[in-house]
Amino acid sequence: MATFTLKGNIVQIEEKTIFYGDIDISDGKIIAIKKTGELKEGERYILPGFIDSHVHVESSMLVPSEFAKLAVVHGTTGTISDPHEIANVCGMAGVQYMIDNGNTVPFKFHFGAPSCVPATHFETAGASLNAIEVEKLLASPQINYLSEMMNFPGVLHADEEVMKKIAAAKKYNKPVDGHAPGLRGELAKKYIDAGISTDHECFTYEEALEKLTYGMKVLIREGSAAKNFEALIDLMHEHYANMMFCSDDKHPDSLVLGHINQLCARAVAKGIDVFKVLQAACINPVRHYNMHNGTLRHGDAADMIFVKNLQNFEVTETYIDGQLVAQEGKSFITTSPAAIINSFNCDKKSPGDFEMAAKNSNEKIPVIEALEGQLITNKLYAMPTIENGKMVSNTADDILKIVVVNRYHNAPIAKAFIKNFGLKKGAIASTVAHDSHNIVAVGVDDESICKAVNILIAQRGGISAVCNNTEMALPLPVAGLMSNEDGYKVAANYTAIDNFVKETLGSRLAAAFMTLSFMALLVIPHLKLSDKGLFDGDSFSFIES
């Protein structure tokens, strides 16, 4: 690679200085940074690239190479990526798939070893990873950390398998990511003292402050479903050295619009010092995870971006290892054919499979309450709506039937009721259903639910929406989680289905499919539905539906 020079207002984040100068690059490395003058008004700013410090690439519905294609446009040059979604479907082969596909493009994915596959034993997954397999992954230089330890009860009770996985991470000097929503006080301290270094699940200021006080690093998450920016951002004034930004789960339409750059703009608009914001966005993840990304230092990899100003962070150019990968909104990462890996083995269903017999018309039933912008749900009780001896959806009160269908083998269908999806017609379904990725569906009647589910069974994964004779679907042939097509095309198709769900079916949710995908995630309280039944996240046990 030839030697060349880039000129602009160079932002030295850790020194909190900006000056006009030259950056000399050769063979993908920074060989010199030279100040040639003071900050020049009207000139572009040169920064290290942005880092998403916790993301499940699979949730973008794109294979890693296509995720990168969209992300570089917004100045993202690297990610801390937990591949536990595909691991729950395809096991070790799924993790290797993500690494191999990510290596086909100029982008710095840093994958972790999934710590909780399956997430719990109260659901059916397609694979499992034991402590021996996790240690094998951690021993590889292609794996940078132990992914989020969702089994915080296992940590608190020193479960043997859990502690072996944490010990393996320590053995290879790799950090351990956390996941402990709402854990407070001495229990939180015990969890952290076990070696857990981060948490992206804090949803209140007080919880995050407490965990920071105990020495944990807190990630501000703003994804397509879970949004904690407003609750946590004021902590950055004082605690910026121990904070980072992440998306966790980001749908393709949202990724087209922006990424970590948007959070930087919002943080600066909130009055957070720009150097503190950039420390969290560009430096802290690199240091904490020992990433291969450069931080605009002599000898570093030439990973850098040009932005028009330090308010909006509109990215005009992105370089990775000195290669121009995006310019003025256009990505130079090309789409290449991606292999397909999957695990899917269930037969088509009939409407009768989704019926729920009424047990006692005078007793209230438990109802999941979905919450906008949150992964947690509430547990409500409501009188059932009964027709012909069957419990059915009640669109007037927005209490709809939700089902989870085992995708890995034929089994009885789990059924319950949920509030706040707002559908007035039809049904929606998805095989993106954290973390085991069975088929989850919500609808107003059994015929619509059955139709939406059968579309996904026929195409071996994806998302679907139906209303009368109209059927819409986005196939996700890679593990039932990701498309192998161009990212912008996938985003457009997703937007069309999302609009159909809002405009025709009547959903009021900002991201109905993203919210739906978390309704089977048992490790997030308070009430969820797995393929085995209705689950109370507080008592960690099944309850009668």
C-alpha cells in the first residue's frame, strides 16, 4: 500500500487537544502525526473510528460483511460482537461462520465466546456450548472476550459450569461481559467481584451509578428496541472514563440511518464535553477489550474518520487500515455471496394447533405487558375473552394471543396473551426470537397466526406479516436470523413490512418485530413466553397460563 497523507483538524481525544496537521500513512499504519497550525475553522475533523461496544450482528438481519457495509458509512470501524444468537441455533459452527464471514471485509469485528448457550434450560435451543467448548473458543486469538454472562444467578450461586467459563476467560486474560438488569446492592457487588467487567442492561441512573461505584464499566445502550440513553447519559459528565456506547440490537433500517455517531451528537447536545463523549465512543472500548482498532496514535492502525463538525458528527470519509471504505454516504464494501447455515425441522401447523381452551371464565389470566423502548416486561392479570369455549384475542383492550413454536422439532405450541402490540388485524411472526430463536408470533386470530407461522416454516426462517389475503415476508435463510443479500435491499424490504404492520395492522410500537423478538427472552424479567410455556423471570419458574 502506498504512502499518503491526510490533512485536517486532528482530534487528540485523551490529550483533549485539537490542531490542524498532517497524518502520514504507510502500509495501513500511522507513521507520523504532525501539527502544522492551530485549529482551522471550516476544515474537517479527523477522529479515530467509532466502536459499537456491544452488538449482536445477527439482530441487524445482515451477515457480518453486510453489517460492515452499512456501518462504515457512519464512521464505525469496529465492534464488540457477541455471536450467541447464531450459537443458539448452530453452536460452534455458527460462531465460526460469523468470524469467517467478517474476515471477508475490511472491518474490525471482535467476536466473543458465548457464555450462555442456551440462555436457560427452560427453552429449546438448537445447540449448547459447555465450559470445555467455551474455553476452546477463548484460547483462539480470533475470540476477544467472554460474552455477556446472562446467568447471573449462576454467578451468585457459584454454579460449576459458569465459574469454569469465567475462569477460562481469566486464564487467557480476556474480559468478561455482564448482563444483570436490575441487580443491585450486595448481589451486584458479588456479581462484579466474580470478574464481570461490564453491563449494558442498566435501565436506571441509580442502578448504573451503583455499578460504576463497584468498579464495573457501564455501557449506554440505544438500539432498535431497548433505549437507555436518556436514563444514563448524565453519568458521563463524571464517569466518562468507565462508560461506552452500544446498540446491542439494531435492525437494518435503523442502521441505514445512523449508528454510534448519532449517540455522540445527542450526547454533545445534552451538554456533555465532546472529549468525554469521544473517549466513550472511540477509546474506552479499544482499551478495555484490547481491540485491533487504532486510536489515532503514531504506530497505530490507520483507522480514522473525517467528520464535518463536532456537533452533528456527519461522517464524510472512513478509513480502515488506511483503506478508504466509505465516502460521502457511499460504502465501498461490496456485497459477495454468503454461505447458508441453518437448523430448522418442524412441520406446518393448522389453525386448531393455536386454540386455547378456557379453563375458568371467572379467573383472571396472566398477561405479558410489552413496554416501548424496554426489554423488560410487566406481569398483568386480566379477565379472558372467551368465544365458543376458547380464549381469544381482545383487540378492544389490546390483549392479543402470543405463541412460541419450537422450530427444531415438532412439539406442543406454547400460548399466552400479551398487551401493547396494538394489532387490529392479522398477525406477525419471527424466527428472530432471543435467545433460542424459535418462532414467535402475535395476532388477532388463530387463522392469521397460523398463516404467519407457516410462511416462516416454509422458508426456514424470517419475519412475516399477514392480513386477510395479503402476505409479506423477509426471508432470513442464514440460521433463520440473517439474510445473505445486499444490506440496503434488506433494509428496504424490512421497512416495507414494518410500515405494513403499523399502517395496515395497526401496531403502535416503534419497532414491533424487535419488541416481538424479546418476548421469549427469559433472562429479562418479568414475564416471558418460551416454547415450553409462560415463564416468570422473578421466580425463574413456569406459571400457569
